[in-house]
Amino acid sequence: MKKILAIIIALITIGFASYFAFIYYVSVSDGIRSGELIRLSHKGVIVKTWEGELSQGISGAQIFKFSVLDSDKDVIEKMKTLQGQYVKLTYEEKYRTFFWWGETRYFIKTIKKENSPFNQK
């Protein structure tokens, strides 16, 4: 009986570890989005996460919501300085997320200032 219980506990532990590893390491897609960085906030009651929005249209109807991991300090600092400007974001989409990572499944990896196509003559 003890051997069966130990096997069941081991299988459950391996299952949880595999699920965590899948969510942590596997991404569904990655890509690049450009637009005006309109919001970056550090929000949450118990666990604070970095959340932001990128406007991809003139009317603001196309909003790309994203999260930034706390470990990406350089990305967060660049976003603070580029607030309100036209930027290019490189992101990674995860299959699922954990509540301590952020609200969205889109995580920003790099940010770069770009020239706005709307301001060209």
C-alpha cells in the first residue's frame, strides 16, 4: 500500500513539475509590434506586476496589452523613458501565465525607439 501511495505522489509531483516547466519555458509565438507606448504601470495588491499598453492605431481602437517580468529591469527603465513615444516591442506569447508574472500572456523582451509613420512629411 505504501509503495502505491509513493508512486501516486511521485506521478503527481512529476506532473506538476512538467506543467510548470512547460509554462515557464515554452512560448506559443513571438513577434514584433510597433505603436505609441501609452501606459506602463506597476499594479497589484499583494503581488505587483508591470503592465502596459501600446496604441497601434490613430483612434486608439487597436490596443496591445502586455506584461513585463520584474527581472527585465532594463526593459522597464527604457519604457519609463520612452513613455508616450513611438516604439517597437519584441514580445513572446506564453501558453499560460502565473499570477505573479502578469495579467497578460504577452511578455516584452526588448524595446526600441522608432520614428512614427504618422509624423512623416
